[in-house]
Amino acid sequence: MPKSKGSGGKKFKRSKKQSEGTKRELVFKTEDQEYAQVLKMLGNGRLEAFCFDGTKRMSLIRGKMRKKVWINQGDIILVSLRDYQDDKADVIYKYTPDECRQLKSLGEIPESAKLNETDNNQYENEDIIFSMEAGVQEEDRESDDDDLKSEDSGELDVDQI
């Protein structure tokens, strides 16, 4: 019988990869890189990002990060600028919320930037209030019941239902 290597199965390998509890070193931008915030996920490893130099760029997630580092709308990322295409960039790093706060306190990211907040316009009209008057509903129910009953037979009329 073959000797067991003791490495385990799927669950063992999954727990082996989880090293999010450890702190990692803060990565700063270089001259050909820029900080950006994700505006919109486009699919197929692409996203629309607003760089903090004031331009909106279509960015590609690099192959090493695909399916390993999940990027969502509102995340702060580090993009590598292209020499030959100014409106396109490549995502090379995703910052955690703690790292974003550190960058903001160090002055790398502008103070006006909203960290890890999505702006989906889902709750744009939160001040709308719906109210229904109980007395009107009860009167409507009584009139509907009267319409359904037929006076001469005392039974419900199927055509009116």
C-alpha cells in the first residue's frame, strides 16, 4: 500500500494559503505608477478606474492577480501607466482598507478620496416616504366584496373575480 504523504486534501490546501492575518509592507508608487479608485467593473479582467492625477482610465487586471485577488467597486488600487497609451493602465496591486488609511494619513492619497465606498446611486432617493391610509383601504375592500356578490343568487360571480 502507498505511504501517505500527509499533505491532506482540499481543506488543508485552502487553509495553507490563508495568510491575510499577517501584515504586509506598504507599497508606494514610483514614477510610472499611479493610485486609483475603481469606478466600475467591466468584466473579462477589465475595470474603469479614476486615477488620482485626474484622469479616468480603462485598466486591465494583470494575470498574476486574476482569480486570486478580488477587486470590487470602490477599492483603491495601484496601476502601472503605459508609455504608448495614456487612457489605459494595468492593475498591479490592491490595497486593504488599513493600508488605504495609512496612505491617506501619509498624504499619498488626497484627503477628498472616499476609501472603499461604492457609489452605485442605489439609494439616491432615500427621502421618499410611502404612506397609505387605513380607512381608505377598508372602504375599498368592502366595495370589492359587494361587487363580487350577486344580489339575486347570493353566490360569488366568477366573471367578476
